[in-house]
Amino acid sequence: MRAGSTNYSMASVKEIAGMLALDQPGDIEALYAEARNVRRQTSGDIVYLRGLFEVSNQCRKDCFYCGIRASNTDVERYQLRYGDILSSCKWAMQKGFGSIVLQAGERQDKAYKGWIERLVAGIREISGDVLKITLSLGEQDSETYKRWYDAGAERYLLRIETSSRELYKSMHPADHDFDVRLNCLRELKEIGYQVGTGVMIGLPGQELEDLARDLLFFRDMDADMIGMGPYLYHSKTPMGAKFGVPDSSRQLELGLKMLACARILLRDVNLAATTALEAIRVNGRELGISAGANVVMPNLTETLYRGNYCLYQDKPGTDKDAVQSLEFLKEEIKRSGCEIGWNRAGDAPHFKARTCLAEATA
Ligand code: 5AD
């Protein structure tokens, strides 16, 4: 398949893998240009901001690639304070943010689940309808998802990490179950969340066909939002120790090509230019926007804690505060030819379309 040809909705694994394999600069640029075209048609040249809070790095999981895995005893564990998060939310509203993301390692104990519920309700109370709340808090039972939804969270991000069962198995301990994750995504959707998922790109042993299947997985599960980025090295992880440092130029290029293919194939989803791109290249998010992304998630976590939320090494922004990061980001977005959707929640057009369709056929 060539970038610029028309009907991508029925693209095959082979065709998508062919797009991911493009290696001539002119062809790659044409792919990005086509992705920008599709973005313009579906959501305009607007980039939405989500203020990101890395609420806690406490995690019960032990994923072989992740720096905050439970077995990494070098990590100093923290949890942000309720009052501090609320103050930062007020600041974010004043700055014109229309939504925030609460992200953390995975905890399933009752005290924590109750704390999150109160936090969501607290943010809802101070912000009214202004700040839409996205949660990215891992696998939970459906009752918990429902309680958080009822407290006022409307969107949920849960990456599938890879749609290949074998690869998933090789990257996780035996008790981390692919089917549990799939089921969580199903339940989130049933409850009514706007649902996002995603994968890591350029994993050891991952073929272009696997990535093509990831994109088809997003399409087939009818995802509203996609958050994906290159796999990166962390020395204190089993995968870091075993496979070493991946080639960063390849990781970046593959990450950008995946974004472009996702935009072309999935069209009206919200697509994030993630921090992992920025970890490879200082203007990585700008490149992501130029490859079709329409969402960025500036980190609003207090600088003091940022160094402890290291999923991978060389995570950017640990030395800059929210004000500095925001100024830098504004420049990046301007350079990419897009405008910031200030004070707008920026729901995925895909979500609106699928929920309207459900209402019409009910
Ligand atoms: N490289 C890139 N992304 C990572 N994540 C975790 N560890 C790494 C890594 N080494 C991603 C996972 C997770 C998200 C919060 O961070 O995809 O879902």
C-alpha cells in the first residue's frame, strides 16, 4: 500500500507492515503528510493538552520492562498528596487546560481505591465540568471502575502493551494475564468510559507484522484513544539487562511511523505524542504531532517526585517544572503548524461517533 491511496479501512497485516517498512525519506514524509491530512479532516489541526499527574509509583506488578516494577528496590516510592493535586488542578484550569490524567502504578487495595474515588470526586467538585478526568491506574475489578466512573472520571487508558499473546507472555511474570487485561478493556467500555489503549513499539523480538496486528487490534476493539511509544531501556529491569540499549534512531522512526499508520487507519481517534518520543529526541513530541498525533500530556507532577517515576531511563522533564515545560511545549506545537485547543476537553471524535450510533440504534 502506498501513502496517499484511499481505502485503508480494510488494510491487511501485510499492507500495514509494508508501510511500517518504508525506508526512503520521501516515502516516509509522504506517509506523515497523509497522516496530517487525515487529522485535518477528522479533528482539525488542533492539539489537546492533558495535564499529567504521576500520582504514585507504588506498584504491585512486576513487568519485565518497567523501571517502577515491584522488584526494583532502588526506587523510592511516593504518593502525591490530595491537597497538592487539587491545587495543581486549579492551576491547570487557570492556564486553560481542559483535561487531566491521573496515572500511577497498579494498586488494588481498598484504602487506595477509596482514596482515588475521593480524589476524582474532589477534582470534579472544584472544577465543575471544566476538567475532564482520565484515569490510567491499571487493572481493577469492574466494581472499582464503575465507582471511579460514578465519581466523575470519564476516560480510561489501559495499554495492552502488545496484542501478541506470545510476546506478552515473554514480557511479564506468569501471573500477569493477557486475558485479564482484555477483559478490563471490555468492562471499561461497557461502563461507558472513553477507552484508550496502546502498545510499546520496537520491543525485542517484535516484528513489523506484530505492530501491524496491534493497529488492527485497536481498530477491532473500537478504541477511542491511542497512547503508544517506543520501548526504552532501563538498566534495573530484566529486559534491560538481557537486551541492552535499543537503537534510538530506529525506535524513534518506528514510533513515528506507527503514529502515522494509526492516524491513517483509525482516522478519528485521539492519538498521543507520548513522553517516550521526547526521551529519544528533545522535540520528539513535535515530530509526533507532525506524524499525525493530536494529544500531548504535559507533566504537572511536582518536580520533586518526577525522578522517582522512571519507567525507563533518561525520562525527560525531571529537571523542569510545569511552567517551563509548558512554554517549551507551546513552541513545539506552534512549529508543527497546529494550534492548542485551550479550555477544551477534546473528546475523541471516534467516541462521539460510536456513542451516537449506539443511541440511534438502541
Ligand atoms: N519503555 C517504554 N515504555 C514503557 N512503559 C513501561 N516501561 C517502559 C519502557 N521501558 C510504558 C508501558 C506502560 C506505560 C505507563 O509506560 O507501556 O503502560
